[in-house]
Amino acid sequence: MKYIVSNKESDIKDILIQLKNEYEEYAFISYIDGEYGTRVWVYNSLVYNFYNSMKSQNITCIGISFKTASCFLNNLCDHIIEIDDVEFHSTILNDVEDNSQYSSNHSNNIVPNNSYTGNDGWDLVYTRGLHSDVYENILTEMNFANIFYTLHVDGSRFINIHGCNNGKMYKMNNNIITIDNIQNSTCLNAIKCFNKPTTINKTNTIAIWIRNTNKWEFKNTNKKYYETLFDYCIVNNKKCYVFQDLIPVDIPKNDYIIECNNRIKNRPDFDSFLNICSECDIFIGADSGPIYLLLHQPISILKICYNSLWYIDNNTKININHENALLNTINDFYR
């Protein structure tokens, strides 16, 4: 069941108390924010283990997410509380700090507590997410015996109320569980792959996420690849759903090219993204976070990694120094 609540921390507290009356001493999974791909890894490894442990003890497990990101909790809790915004009420009211690439906040393990909706891919609001003291104080007051702590991840840092990279990820039966060497833990690397359907009913529909941001620009999707794909879809009567990034690119005005710029305060609507991709045959994306959300979906995945193309389904690597190699791969799929 999904419970919708406003972004006011007081309303969140009310529903947490209400659910305690309904489900007694339930286990709670707080939100994970920050880098998309690392979020998926944590959810599908550490949170997966936490949830399974709770179920083995017949304890109801409830997770919380911001709007657009409930899909991260799929198969990992019994009920979801969805905050009807991508920010807390208190963080919207706070003054904006300098969280750009070269600010001291980057090196000081700071998690922002202010709203940001700009186009700087290095801003810490995008790379580590948002922190609310008011919300964290509520969790402390609730005194859950079983809780997966709020976590902020930027690829190299795992930050929560206990500090940075100390491995204290969750509390189980009132005991804090520590994961040794959290950045390289075997538990984190042993990501759980849920069953993926093996048959795909072809719909002549392709999705592409055009990575385009000022953060690590060398990873951005090469213009010649997506323009070649657009031409192919128009000529071959195939729908192409185009997911835009922090910096949108120009796309053709054509009935077969469908822009999906579903963003709320410049955060991707991942729930909508998964729904659309579930109806597509192929997803094409850079070596970036959105791909990991699709590993359990009935869709073929082509990952562009610099000048190579990885066909995820059979782990085939194809050199794509020339864009025709991308078209050959798509044509082979539709034969």
C-alpha cells in the first residue's frame, strides 16, 4: 500500500505515529539520496538484506521516498510512504549555499539543507541529496528498534547521522549493524538481481536517456549517436522516447520522436521513466545511473561507454567508433 503525505515534517511525523498504531513496532527504511546508480546498488543489496531479515521475523517493513522515486523501493518493503514533493518543507525555506564543484562543502562531507533546482550537475543537492534536521530529529524520537538510516551517497561517500564511510548502515533489534569497508564491501558489490523476464513482446518502441551535464562531460551521450537514432526511428516508423538530462538537447519535431522531460524541480521522474520503459523494446543510455534501474525490467539495454557499446543482455561489447555500429545492433534486434 502507498501512503501519500505532504512534505511538511510534522505531517510525516503524524503518519509515522499513525502507522505505529496500525502495524505496531514496524521496521522503517528511510530514504537514500544522491547519485542514482549508487542508490540502486544500496537498495538492491543492503536494503534487500535488511528487508529479508525483517520478513524472516514477521516484522512489517515500511519505506519512505520522495515523489518520483518510489520505484527504488520496489520489492523492498511492504508499504511505501511517498512524500508529495522532492524536498522537505524546511529545506525549501533555507537560504541557498554555495555547493558548487570547488566549494569547501564538497571536501567537508556536507549534505545540503537548502532547495536547489538549477543546472549545475556538481551541486551537492544533486550529488548527495537533501538533509533535514527536523526530519532526523523525528526519527530519533520515534526510536525504531529496526531502521535503515537516511543515507546520502555520491559514489565515494556514504553519509548518514553516524558520519561518513563508517559503515553504520542500519539498526536491527536495537543493535547498530556495521558494514566493514562500506565503499568496497562484498555485500554492496553482490547486488541482488531480481528475476528478469526473458521474453520481450516487441512494440517497435525505443527509449534513450541522453546524458548531458557539466559533471564529467566525457560521459555525455555523443550527439552523432542520438541524431543517428532519431533518423533511424523516423525512417523505420519506430517510436523513440527521449529522456532529457539537466541540460536538454534539441530534438526533431516528429511524431515518432517523443520528448519525455518529466522532471520535478529538475529531478528526474524515475517512476514515470520506469513505466514508459516497461513498454519499450530497447533502452539506450550512457554508462550512468538510470541503466541500473532497468536491470530487472523486460527490456534490452544498450550501454554506451565512451567508444564502446555494451549489449547488457548477453554482455557483448561492440566497438562503435562509427555510429553505424549502433544501427547494426538495433537492426539485428528487430530481425
